Amino acid sequence: MKKIPFLTRLLERWAQRRLARADIILNGSRPWDIEVRDPQLFYRVLFWGSLAFGEEYQRGTWDTKDLPECIRRVKTVGPGILARLIAYPFHLSRRLKLQTRLRARVAATEHYDLDNEFYKAKLGETMQYSCAYFGWGARELTSAQKDKMCLIGLKLELKPGMRVLDVGCGFGTLARFLAEQFNVSVVAVTLSEEQATYAREICARLPVEIRVMDYRDVCKHYRPFDRIVSVGMFEHVGAAFYRAFMQCMYRCLKGDGIFLLHTIVGRAADRWINKYIFPYGILPARSQIERAIRGLFFPWDWHELGKDYARTLRFWRENFVAAWPRFEGKPNKRGIYDRLFYRTWTYYLAASEGLFAGEHISLCQVVLGKHTKPAGYEPIR
């Protein structure tokens, strides 16, 4: 769009008034204030809202010293009326059955098959691409991730010899931890070939089977399990398939079994995240989970860990920035580790941190059983 001086000034005043609600000043001196480098930012945000806000950061037309805090504040303002209207078809489409088998595999390949070495540098020793747990006093990422895996094992009430299904197993480190620490056998499924390769290497000589398999096919190949765990996968299922997912888990679980669902919860899909990070991803609302389990599972415990995820993301971002010189300019399976990649992933990690810190989204661990909560059941924290 051609920039007209008068219109530019008008849009700048519009942006100033909206951002003032979040105590953000254009070209101000505080860490969370926004430095505007190109006024095209105002034109695009007027029409495209948060999608344009992220894209303009990628392009470098604006910056800030404290991106997580800036995003936390911006989110309290929300999009303008015009941007909301333009985004309506996108949000309407999220109700469709977009997460088909083919699209689910494409989405997994797009994000998770990028480069295992890159993920190792970002995620740290445990290779856990999910929220860590700081509730037991951990002060650094590795200990907090191990505490999270231990917490999951305790919530599942694991006993030696049990069979566990890990749905969306990531890089296999949870499966390995449960097998080693709780003496159980694990069937772990993922749609990512790169993750499966890594998982098979670290789980060698353990009672862990890694399969590249859609969750909808598990019941065709395996008898019911004693326990099921799904960490960070439900965000990829899609609202149209929530009930079908829960029905699959119900068939895969023994009558006296326990199912732990670890998922981000929110209100809607984010267009920028969908376009650049997680294709077809959508965050479930707690009410949607409750509807999906109705008549199948009884909720024994809801445990919110949103603040823990904000701390986790800060560690990931620090790891990413520290490791960047090792990757800059080198190829990956999606292209090159260039300046655009750096600003894209910086925005993704920092914006996510700000959303969790501001409680715009959260993380829940839900313990589910096929029967009502046992008398005297004490949630584990």
C-alpha cells in the first residue's frame, strides 16, 4: 500500500491511542516500548492485526528490548474491528476438519523434522519440547524437565511391569525416563521421522517401541494399555477431532487405567503461529476438553502450569540465542538458518512466553480415569 503522509500520521495516532491502553509508547525509552523503523507497520496492522504484527517483526520494521513483556501488554488490547472482521474466515475455518491424517503428517514434518541438532541446542539435555515443572524448587531447565517427567510418572501411579502408551512422544525422552525410572514398557508414537530416529537411538536396549503412527491407528495394532500419556500433542488434534481422539484413547485404555493429558489451553488459534510455526494447530479451551471426555472419562485432577511454561520458554530462548552462532548461515531441511529464521523463532519463543506470563493462555495436566475419582484421591503437586 502506498503510504500517504497524512494517512500515516493518522494511523500513527490510532496506534498510539491503542497502545496507550497497554502502557506502551511508540519510540519510548522503556524496555517494552516499541521502536518503529518503518511506518508500513501501521498500515498492515490496521488490516491484518496480530498476523501483520508478527510479520513486521520478522521483517525488522519494529523492535523492542523486552519482547515477551511487550507482547504480554499488546495482547491486553486485542485487534481492531477491521482486523477482527478480516480474520473471521480464518477462525471459522478452524472448526473444519483440517487435521486429517495427511495434514497431520505434513504439519509434523514442517515443524519437527527441521533439525535434531537445532532442537538439542534449544531444548537442552532432556530434549523435552514441553512445559517443565518448577514446583519442586528446580532453578534450571534440566532439573525442571526431569521433575516434570517424574511428576507425570507419579500422577500415572506407575508400577513395575505396566504397559504405557505415549501418544505424540516427541524425541522419546519421556518414554526413556518412564522405562528407566519406573520399570515399565512403553509404546511411543509420533508422526515425525526425525523424532522417531532420535528416539530409537536413545531408547535402544530399553523396553520401548517407537512407531511412526497416527493416533487413530493405535487400537488396530495393540491391546489396551495400563496407562496412557500424551504431552504437547493435543494442540495438533483440531476441534473437529477432539471427541474422536478421546474415543481412541478410551479404547486404548484398560478399565482401571489412567490417562494423563498435558496440553496448552487457550481460546483460539493464532494466525501467525499457524502460518509460520505450527500449521493447522489450535489450542483447545477447557470447556472443549470437558465436552470431549463426557461419557468416556472422569476428570480426577486439573493442574495449571502456565507460569511454569513462561519460565520454560525463557530458558529455550536463552539457549536459542546462545547457540545461534553455531547455526547461522548453515542449511536445514526447510532452508537456511538466516536472519529471517532468527527473528521468526525469536518472536515465536518470546511471544509465547509473554502469552503465558500474562495468562492469556495456560498449560494443563489433566488426570483422567474410566471410573469416578477414588475416595481419598490426593492430587500430586
